[in-house]
Amino acid sequence: MRPLLNHLALLALAAASLPALAHDFDRGRDGVASVQLGPRPFFLASEMSDGPLKKRLQHCAAHRETFKPTLFSIGHRGAPLLFPEHTKESYEAAARSGAGIVECDVTFTKDKELVCRHAQNDLHTTTNILATPLAAKCVKPFTPAVFDAAGTLIAPAAAECRTAELTLAEFKTLRGKMDAFNPRGRTVAEYMAGTANWRTDIHAGPTSGTLLTLKEAIALFKKLDVKMTPELKSPSVTMPFDGFTQAAYAQKMIDEHRAAGVPPRDLWPQSFDINDVLYWVKHEPAYGRQAVYLDDANVAADLPTAEQLKAYRAQGIRIVAPPLFALLTADTSGNILPSQYARNAKAAGLDIITWTLERSGILADGGNGFYFQTFDAAIQREGDVYRVLDVLAEQVGVLGVFSDWPATTSFYANCTGQK
């Protein structure tokens, strides 16, 4: 296969031909090069129970020679199933596996520069900071785990390190690692070695894991010809921070995309804070038209009511993004079905994206946790991930799906005609 980067001219031509519509998730990218999916999507198709969807996907796998980038496939923090999140290498992997949109979570440094990190206070789990002299700047230095004489854990290992404690120059000296920690660690090395056994550290060496500013990420995304969905992360420091207000923070994220020439149709700014979303709707209406309000519900009971969803739409919010479990349920026969929330959101006139696929490890062993909590009884094997995608696409009608390994969603979208 020819690499995606060899086709930048065709990708740019395809992007330029798209009309300036607010919801570009449904536009597709015809005429672009094939992408590199690797073996996993095909393995998952072979793992499905027999049925029409398996037959369709396996026919596609056997007869389709090329696959194209798709806006249905969103790189969640890049491709962190195999690459350290929010690194250059992770973003490149997402684009090469067909993600048409890639996410940079946005926070800020001590000198108020915007950088890509999932949280302002996660450097101790997502970078090598504890193994560097910059560990001295962590708000909570590393403390080892404490055990009693019988070897029972009394106090877990802990640390907290924030981007707001570092200048941009200091931040850029760090290297990304797989997001994980070992609560039983007695040393920094043990604490940092907590990667889940269904992920890998093979791409997290001392010469990789390249951290990026938001400006650098935008430049990379333009080079890769992917669209962008930056998320404004809640600060861990008190705002205003040295005069930097929340509104200025929200505005700066938009300004950096505008300055780089990113058109509103290519940007989906996100936030869990409704005030950020409403700020963009009011002060940046062109970009605010595609602003995404992320839902932080932990269980189904936390989800907004039908009336609350209607109120979002009345305030100018057009897209909501709940976790997977919010949109799906299961019946006693093991069928996966749209949830009441999904029906309510569509009735309110809201578009939907959802998160996050390929983040739950092995599915066949059951107990798949947060993302599958409302329909886990219907999940029996690894290939059921495609049943999930099929209901989300065909019955719920989501615009796109965040995934930790976008090749899976890219394969499904290419084989079923999702754009």
C-alpha cells in the first residue's frame, strides 16, 4: 500500500471541494488514497458470530483492495491502544489508520502556552517526568506504596504533576509514555510500569513519545490532512491563573486554529463545561456551530432528561457527545438497541458523537466496565465491537465514534458506506 502521506495533494483537493457545511461529519472524503488498517479489524470480523453483518464485513475484507479515511472514525487522543496518547507518533498512527478527525486535548503551561495533554495534572502518568529533574516541580512528589508486615497494601503509591508548573520549554523536554501507573510501586520505575496487559509499551521508547504544543499539533494535522476536534480541558489550577481567565483560555484555543487557517467546517471544539460551549456559540458563532458538549455521566441515572436535551438545543448547542453506554441498551435476547437517551437526543434535534471504542480491553471475559455498562450482557466475543458500531451508525445515527484504535472504526465505515 502507498502511505497516506504520499497523497497529500489528493487529500487537499478532496477537502477543498467540500462545501462549508456545519456538520461535516457526514461529507466523506472521496478519491483519497488507501490507508493502512493492519490485521486487527479483520481479526475482529472473523471473531463475530455468524450473521448478515459478519458476512458483509468478511466480503468487504476479501474483496476490497483499498480503504479511505473517514470522518466517522475519530482518533481519541490519537491511537493510544498502541502509542502513547497525545504524541506525534500517536497522531500519525491515527491518521494512517483512517481517522478523518483527530483529537488534541488542550491545557496550558505555566507561561500560558497551549499544549496537548488529556489533563492538566496527568504528567506523572502520561510522561516520564518522575524520572527527570523536573519531578522536583511536581505539586505532589512521588511517594512509594506502603505495605504492612503481611504484604497488604496500606497506602498506594501516588504523585501529581501539572503542566501549569512547567514552562513550555520544560514541558517540551519530556517524553510521552502509555497512560498508566502501578499503585503498588515502591520506586519511581515500578510506579511508571503499570501499562495494562492488553496494551503495549513497544512504541514508548526514549526517542519517541514526542509531546506537542497545540500549534504543532495543528500543523501536523494539516500535514496529515485530518480534521480536528480539540477539547478544552478543565484546569487543575484556580482560574484566573496569573490573569488568564477561563474565557481567555477558551478564546485562545479558537484563535490558534484560526491563525493557522483552520476553517470552521474542519473544527469541532469540545468541552465538558457547558459554559465553554456557550461561550463559543455566542462569541465565535462560526466555530461554535460545531461545538460539542461532552457529557460526563458516570451511570445512566446521571444522563440529562428529554427536557434538558431540548434546553441544550434552545441555547444553540447542536452536538452532544455522551459515552457509549448512554446510547445503547440490551434486551433479554442479547440484542443491542438504542437507549431512551439516544431517542430523546434525536427528538431534541441534536446530533451525536460518542466515546470511546477500543478502550475496554478483552471483551469476551465479561465485566467490560464503564463504556459497556448498559449493554454488557449482550457482549460475548471480541467481534461484538462491530455489532456496537452497527447499532450506533444505523439505528442511533451518530456522526462519528471516538476510538483508541481508529482502524476498527475506519474498516467498519468503509465496508458499510459510513462517511
